[in-house]
Amino acid sequence: MHIKKRDSSIDQFDPIKIKEAIYSAVRASHIEDYEAVTEEIYNEVKEKISDKFNINTPKIRDIEKII
């Protein structure tokens, strides 16, 4: 899958960046089982991205809205 960046260039979609952002937010929230919560949210976000953009190239803003 590819993603359209803010400068309109197209790049390879890197889901690890999404996971890292979720991890940081969950960790900052001082949730006790932050690794399990991160994984749960990440899997849900991946599924929504896959369902919504299986053919189209999403923009970064589209991904941000899902998260």
C-alpha cells in the first residue's frame, strides 16, 4: 500500500510508524498494560485502514482521522 504525503509525493505506507505513534500516546497516558492496549488499538486501526483504502491511496490526513 502507498500513501500520499503532505507534499503530494507518494511513498510506501509504513504501519510501524502508526504503531509507534499509538505506543507513545498510550504510554503518555500512564496506562498500566500499555503494550497490550497499544497492540489492540494498532490492530483495530490497521483493519480500518485496510477496509477503507484497499484500492485508493490514502492521504496522511485520512490516516490521522482514523487514529
